[in-house]
Amino acid sequence: MPQRRGSFGNFGGRFVPETLVAPLLELEQAYLEAREDASFQEELENYLHDYAGRPTALYEARRLSRELGGATVFLKREDLCHTGSHKINNTLGQCLLARRMGKRRVIAETGAGQHGVATATAAALLGLECEVYMGEVDMERQALNVFRMELLGARVVPVRSGSRTLKDAVNEALRDWVATADYTHYCLGSVVGPHPFPSLVRDLQSVIGREAREQHLRRTGRLPDCLVACVGGGSNSIGLFHPFLDTTVRMVGVEAGGTGEGPGEHGSTLCLGSVGVLHGARSFLLQDEDGQVLETHSISAGLDYPGVGPEHAYLKERGRVQYTRVSDGEALAAVDLLCRTEGILPALESAHAVALAASLAREMGPGSSLVVCLSGRGDKDVSTLMAAKRGGSAVHDEGLRP
Amino acid sequence: MNRIDEMFRGSDGKAVLIGFTTAGFPDGESSLRLAQGLLAHCDALELGIPFSDPVLDGPVIQESSLRALRAGFRPRDVFPLAQRLRELSDKPLLLMTYYNPVHRLGHAPFAAAAAAAGIDGVLIPDLPPEEMGDWKEVASQHGLHTVLFASMTTPPERLRYLGEMTGGFLYCFAVKGTTGLRDSLSRDLAPFLKRVRSCCSVPLAAGLGVSNPEQCREVAGMADGVVVGSALVKSALDAIAAGLDPAPAAAELAAELKRSLQRT
């Protein structure tokens, strides 16, 4: 048998217990077949169009652009997708794949709850059993999404191990899958995990970038100058970036800067981490000198993760994509900015991208254009925002960078 | 010759008992006594390196791992622990570790430290052979066996490959799932071990979910070794919860398990 290293240069791979090797090969095979199967693709496209509401708009944010006084900012409106974020692009594809493989049950991990809701939704649509693992801490801060998942017929399983956030939810989902892969598909929510997940999820999310590229071209007659997206595991950013990799368009991924640069204060895996192996792949990782995985912090549950997709590690290493960080406070300021100028309440995750886009737009100057992936809407974050605004939280609006 | 090979060669057709405990559990000093007590009755001992994200472990070993980490135990502390056990016993010692701590320290430094401490074999459950890079080679240069795993989901062709690649023995997962106690053995275990036997000529040890003397005896009829982990760690945890010394409690269970194998 061939000796294989990662799928993305030195990153990626399949670092899993032997029990999962066969299910991952089965998944890879099923996916390769489905990708070539016109009827599968047609069914997926129909659901994306009629059910999820694609294509999503590429919206020119005129008041925002005017206020910033620089580049024209376009928002790729994934927040307008059914269930409120880009996550549905992936779960529709994976749940269709699960059905095709004859699996009657899907499991998922969730941080902010967006992927959990999107999985529960696709499972309801396709008549699959659904269980969602969610850290206890996240269940508290995203109570609304917990209730939504339950309404959709899913069972939400509280995860009480470790830091009780997204990383531990992935651990628990993997433990479930090791025992149940015969009849269960693990609907992984980001471009992380063992091969083929990073490629599978990327392909399903690339619809974001394909649409954006065509829309921008049609609108302006050229490609944008810059793309900006937030990076937790990295699915909305890879989805936007990937169809532009054959161009010279500048791309910037924005990580959770949290409250500082110390261990446990942020989720800046690519900016501040080192190479390691977690959740089945070799990538960047926030770890201590012994290789123990560090706790993370972000005001947005979806970016509160110590790992990152291996393809991002590869793009960073090649210098193709630039990665930077935005603090909790800057993200809060960006929520305000977008609400006031455009009447759009972004998810706290997406607000990280908006915050960076604001400072980039000023630098870039008029005549240039910038596409921001607005990966989700902010309704789920209202209680976090209230706590921050009314002083119930240690985090305050820090204003945007000059 | 590697002590693991000697153990299987000298076992006289009887299944050997391989115990497991988490290194550094419940704390550095007690961990040595706990391991020593187990080693007195088991034929070999696996020391688990505590890791922050033990995805293949159920609640019992997760708990022991967490306690060891909270007590300040670091992966590199396993080497002096093994060294002290080696001074007390000539039985095979193995390290069970997730891959990231090995990756972090580096293959060569890890293998060198393990060999110097008197370790005979290393088990890395989240490192399938395709991802090993130079690990197996480096380990074997230091005289260490790299023990591979087989699962009920593994097809025959791959079983043959794993049988050729493994060192010392092939660790056969007795359940599909994580470590932990089970009420009964899987009905699929016997056909699985038969399948592995027909594909591989190395000694086979079965573990995961083997919890009591009856189950040990049953497995002993089908494999060359039985691995018991969670049950031993749980007896230690139970003793601690009752305000008792965990070392003799775990040793007593190990003795009972060993007796059950001698009667087969």
C-alpha cells in the first residue's frame, strides 16, 4: 500500500484510529462517485436553488463604502441562505451523500450552533436521524440555536469534557462515529478533520466563490482586488477563496484575535500556532510545548477552535493567502458599523471579516473593490451583543482600526 | 531480542495479560506504585501518556488522563517513570500515546528517550501506517516495536498488510468504539479474530471493552494476549472515591484477571 502524506503538501492526511480507516475510504469512494454522477449533482443544485435560496446576492455596500472612503465593498450574502449561514451548502451535500451511502443517521459537532442547525435542517428535509454534539459552554451562549435544533427534530447532546466548546464537541462526535459508522455519517462542519473531509467540504462550499467571481465579473467587468473572510476551521473562507486560486486576487483570512496574544486568549491558529496533529489532520494548531492542545477564546463561538483546515495551512505556507487577526472588541465595532450603515446584523464570526475589510478598504482607496464573505446573520448573537453593550461582559467595543 | 517477542515465545500457548494504566495518574508518585502493582501480576504493562484530546478513550481513561494532567504530569515525565519500573522488573513495557505529543517532541528524540528508559514497544492509535513517515524506522533503530491495530472494519487485504507491518503483536480492537467497560463481548469478536488469524502470522492481542475475568477467559481462547485498561483504571478511581489506596485495589483486580487466564 502506498505511503501517503497529507493531501495539501505536508498538511492534511488521515490520522485516525484503524476503526475509522475503512469508513473514511468508503466516504471518499462515495464522494468521488457522487461528484461524477449528474443526477446527484442535479439534485444538490435543485436543493441549493429552491430550498437554500442560492445564488446568494453579491451586494454592493454603498453607504459602508462611502463611510470608509476607500475601496468599494461588496458583501457576499451567505447570511441570506436558509438557516442563516453558509453552513447549509455543506450539510445539504453531505446529507444527500449520507442517504446515497445508505446511512440512516447523521451526527455533527457545532460551536455557534449554525452548523448544528444546518445539519438538523438537512436531516429533517431528507428524513435522517440527527444528533448534534455541542459544548456546554456553547449551549449556554447559543441557547436560541439549541432550541432551533430541537424544533427541527435533532437531539442536542451536551459535551462536558475539556473546555466544553467546539474542539470537545468534535472529540465527542468522533467517539460516536468510531462506534456507529456502519449506519452513521459524520457530517463534519468545516474544512478540518481527516481526508476526505477537507476536500469534500471545500468542494461543497466553493459555490460561494464561484458565484462571487461570476457576479463580480458581470457587474464590474473584472475580478475584485481583494477577498476577505473569517477563519475558524475555515469553510466559508476556503469556499470564497478556492475558485480564485488561479488568479492573482489578494486574499486575506481573518482569525479570532480574542482578548490578547496569550494562551487561552484567542483563536489565532495560523497567526500564532505551530504545526501539529489534531482531529485527524496535520495542520496548524494552538498547542503548548508538550503538544497538549490549548484552550481558546473568542467572542464568537464559531471561531473558538484551536485547529484550522489543512488547506489553509498549505495556502499560508505557500504565501498565497495572508492571515491576520481581529480582536473581540474590533468585531463588536464592526457589528455596529454594518448595522448602522447597511441595516445588516452580521454574525460575530463574519463581523471579524467586516472589521478587517473596513481597514483594508481605507488603505486600498477608491476605484478598487473588495469582496467580504458575510458568512452568517447575527440573530443568534443578540444576547452576547446585549451583554457586551450593557456591560455584562468584559468585552467592549474597541472601535475600528484607524 | 525484544522483551515483547520473548514474552509471547515463552507463554506456552497461554494467553498473556497486558495491563494498562495512565502515566501520572492519579499523580506522579502514586502512579509509580499503581504501575508497579499492576506489573506484579500482568505479563506486560502499557503506560498511557495523558493527552488533552483523547478521542479514542471513553469516560474512565479520559478521567485518568485529566487527573494526571491536572496533577502537572507532562508527557516527558513518562520516561523517568518507565525507567524506575524497568529497574524493578524485566517484563515488557509499552507506551500508548496519541500522535501529537510524539510529533511535537520529534520522532528521533521520542524514540531515543523511550529506548533509554527501557521501553520495548510503542502504540500510537491515531497513527495508521500510511501516516507514519519515518517513525517506524526510527523506532526500530532504537530497538522499539511499533505495535499496529486491527479493527472489525479492516478488510482482509489490509489485515495482511498490518500483520506484516506490526512489531511484536497485532492489537485487535475487540469492539467498534472507544475504550471503556462493556457488559459483554461483541458477538463479532470471534469471527473477527478468526479472520485476523487467517491473514496474519504474528501474535494477536485483543483489547478495548475487556473488563472482567469471564471476558478475559473468553478472549484467551481466541487470542494470544488480552489487554485490560479501563477496568483497572476504574478500580483505581473507585478506590480513590472511597478514600482508599488505588494501587492495591488495581493490583488485586490484575491478580484476579491473571488467575482467570491461568485456568484456561
